[in-house]
Amino acid sequence: MKKNTIKRGLIPYLFLVLIVFGVYYFYNVMNQKVHKLTYDQMIVAMYDGTVEEVLITPKNRASVYEITGKQKGYAKNEYFAVRVPLSDQVVREILEARNEHSFKMKTAEDPASSSLWLIIVNFVPTLMLIGVAFFVITRQMGGANKSMDFGKSKARLNNDNNKVTFKDVAGLKEEKEEVGELIDFLKNPKKFTKLGARIPKGVLLVGPPGTGKTLLAKAVAGEANVPFYYISGSDFVELFVGVGASRVRDMFKQAKHNAPCLIFIDEIDAVGRQRGTGLGGGHDEREQTLNQLLTEMDGFGANEGIIIIAATNRADVLDPALLRPGRFDRQVTVDLPDVREREEILGVHARDKVLSSSVKLQNLAKRTPGFSGAALENLLNEAALLAVRRNKDAITMSEIDEATDRIIGGPAKLSRKYTDHEREVVAYHEAGHAVLGIKLPNADDVQKITIIPRGQAGGYTLMMPKEETYLATKSELLERIIGLLGGRVSEELRFKEVTTGAHNDFEKATKIARAMVTEYGMSDLGPVQLEQQEGGVFLGRDYNKSRNFSNEIAHEIDKEVRKIIEECYSKAKKILTENQDLVKLIADSLLENETITKEQIDYLVENGKMPVEESLNDYSVNELKTRAKDIGIKNYSKMTKDELIDAINNKDKSVDSSKDKED
């Protein structure tokens, strides 16, 4: 099919080349200046010595000689022409004149005697005219075909050799099992139809962005070894009503010709939103496209071998008719990966990366809760870019830490200038968050504190959960609010004044408190859901909320939210007041070092001072190898200096942590 397309594409260019040659030929002919002479005039010129060259061409069919030549003073494109009857006397007279004045004389054969030349002279001009006409007509037809293709499907057939299989999809164990039946059906449909089983016509993949929905759909097609049609929901919607519906019909028509096959519609919410809501009427383009999609999904039989997989992260806005049995009758939730799945995903994306021996994917997976598969791929890519920028031979934990900070808070704003007072305010603000994280029993572990500005933040405290959970208790939510209020409380206790630096903390704390009251039933108002997100699907989800309460209850909600915030603020103030020395110690360490890690924080809390770290950069490679050998590091002889430093540091940290566990 591709070869035919290439041939059709070359035809216009071949005709164009012929046209260029034709124009060049006729241009030269038209630019030539011809002097018509009589035979006597030519003989006189020859005997006068003004003729420089002569070409005699016999025309047997016309019984004439065609004589052309040049005289002195002629330009390059100028010559004379004489036609005389065939006669030996003509040739003798020309030869005699040539003997006297020695001008050049050539003879040519009769062109009529060559059949090839005859064909060229007689038929090439006609063929060129036909070619020009054909070229113009095909161009016009091409434009017409393009307008006719307006309603054709934009689904792209992915039938290449580099197919994605389940080996390329890390994690998603349960999700793979859910779609495994589709693969069996596409490979052997008779196995199901023999027992009267009906395979789901449509599978809807629901989950946050970057969790691997598109990759999973490609893997299903790759495992089943069937054609894979890919299209986005927005490819159906056009300005003109009816185009989207036409594309839906054409897509299913193509799929039936290639059955068994798989159709994947990405971001189906672009075309599958609820009908009869928002600003659009019942006859707009999007709704007609959706109606046609619903009809087609019901229109083909269960045994035609066409399965539709769609993906969205907004299943709540889809039309109910799209989700009923017989259409998308199976939903598979593709959620964020857990720690085991993150390790597998990192292993897949680390295949083409050169990692230092100090980088342990298991430890990295534990430090990245809430990261999607796409975010983990981006993390390793950012780390690789930093390693190249620093002229390193391998990616170390230093680059991975910096890449993590970049993803969470953005690149460091090292050029941003703060006054000494602002640096101190930020240091005490972050120290307040950190102390509450250390002292509260259900709080997250403090992993890092920095006062280096990133993005819009003057600094931040990185806190990770002790273990990943799917439920949150009331005490955990309250301690989360207390931790968020710690920055403002620390500022107030230290400077007797507050700043605007806590506005994002207040936003998060208020949101948690209101959800506890109106959604989770964690207040004196009882286990009642008073609010839920709702609203027009075109106008935005946050413009309206369903309020199942009176004005009196609204007042009670405000009182409960304020009560939770005030109680948490008081507890934060009490804890920080009792630990002012620790707040000051952490703040002073931040002002001196700008960034402190979990190990440094633990040492600081236990010993009241920062650990004295020797600079391993001052050691030679042989000294580092000797030290690595003494502490039991494997393969130390093949490591570079940077790898040795990272391995020694990580070995020391693991020894310290094991001692803490023994204690």
C-alpha cells in the first residue's frame, strides 16, 4: 500500500520534469534568429568569404536540401537557412566555394530515416500536452478528495513491529488480570462463544494522569497481536455538525474490515460528556457524535471481534448511556502505584540509564509516594540531565535528590535575594513544621528541610508517610492540620508578628477541616454528609456544591471548622512553646547550611549539634578504595571516585540506622 502511494506521488513530479524540459526546448527554439536566404545569395556569401560554417541536411521526402550556417558577425543564436532541390550540382558548387575559402562544412543524415526521431518529433509534444492536462486534472481531483476526506476517521492504525507487551508495563498486576480476558477473546473467540459467553464490548480505564492507561491498552493489542486503532476524543469534534458522527461511522467501518482488532479512544470525556447539560443544545456537534458512538457500539454483533478501550481521568462527567451494560460495561481503575509497583516501574525506566552502585531503586521507591509512572520516568530523566550537566559518568543519589526537589517545588532560585530578616523568618517557619513533625506521634517523617527558594515557595519541609495507607483516621487528619499551622505559630512565637508566608498552609488546613465536618462526619454535627462536589460539567466542578442543609446548619459548619482550626492552632502553639530550644537549633542549622537531611535532623535532635562530616572529596581514589574495602563495599575496585563517595556515605547511613534499630 505504501509503494502504491509513493508511485502515485512521483507521477506529478515526472510530468513536471517533462514540462521543464519542454519549456527549455521551446525557449531555445523561439529565441533563435533565422535569416532566410536564396541559393544565389548563399553562393555569393560563400565566394565573398563571409560564411564560417555550413550544415547540409537532405530531406528525402521533400526532395530538398536544408542548408543552415553562420556568417561572420552572427550571434550565437543567429543563423541563415536555405532550401534548394536535391541536386549534385548544389553540392559541387558548395565544395568549390569551400576549396577557395576553407569554411567548415558538415553533413547530416535525413532525420526522417530514424523511426525513433520520428516518434519523438511527432508524438512527444502531444504527450506533453496530455501530461499537462492530466496533471491539472489530478490536482483538482486531489483537492476534491481532500474535501471528501473531511468526514473520514482520523484513527491511526498502529501495526508496527515495535509492539508493546505486558513486559513493558510494570506493576498494574490486577489491571492486567482484568484485561487478560480481552486478549484470550481476540486470540480465540470461539472459546467464549461456544459456551455462550459475551465478552465486554467496551472497557473503560479510569485513573489519574500518568498512571499508564494508554500503555496498558497498547499492551493488550500487542499481547493479542491484533491491529490497534488509536484516536483521541477530540479528533471527532469539529466545527461543522455531522463531521464527528461521520468519522465514528468510518472508524467502525475500517475496524470491521480488520477484525479482530482493538480501538483505543483516549480522553473520551472530550466527546462523551453528559447530554442535556451546560451550554450546548441537543443538536450540537459533540452530542451528535456521542449519539453515533452509542449507536455503533450497540450496532455491531458480539462476535465481530471488535473491542473498544477508552481512557479518562474524569469518569464522573461521562454520559450514563455510555456506561451501561452492552457498551462500556467494564471499568478498570488504574490508580497510582504502591511502593512495590514503583520499584518495578523504576526498573523499567532505568534500563537505559547508567546508575551509580549507590542508587538503590528499592529505597528510591520508598521516597516517592504519590508519584505516577510518568512522574517516575520524568524523575530519572531529570536526574540523567543533571548528571550530564555535571559531567559525571553515572547518575548518583545527589542528582536524584535534586531531581526530586525540582519535581516537587521547581528549580532552585539561587539568584533570588532575601534580606537577612526574611531568611530568618523562613528558617523559623520551616523549623516549626519540622518540630511538629518530629513530636507528633502520627505525623509523617521529616525527610528534608530547606530554605532555598523553589518556585513560589521560600523554602519547604519534605515529609513522607511512615507507611502507605488508604485510610486516614481523625487523629491523623488533626495532626496534619497541626503540622500545617506550625509555620505560622513559630513565626508568631519568635517575632511576635506574622507574615503572608503561611497562606498556602491555611488553604490546605481549612480544606481538610471543612471536609472533616461536611464529608467525613468527624465533628459534633454527626456522621452526616452535608456537602458534595457537583455542578455543570461545562461550567467547572467548583462553581457549585450541593448543599443539603439549612442556613442554621451552615452557621454550625462554620463554627465547627473554626473550632477545629483553633484547637489545632492551640496544640501547635503548646508544643512549639515547650520545644523552643529545638526550634531555634533547627532554625540556626538551616541558616548556616540552608538544607538539612533526615539523618542530620535525627543527629541534631539527639546530640544538639550538627554532625561533623569529613570531606571525602579530599581523599585520593586509592584511599577511598581502601576505606570502601574496610567497610565491606563490593565491587569497589571498579568504581569511580564519585561512586566511591556515594557508596561510602550510604554505607555509613545504613550502619547508623541499624544501630538505631538495635537501640
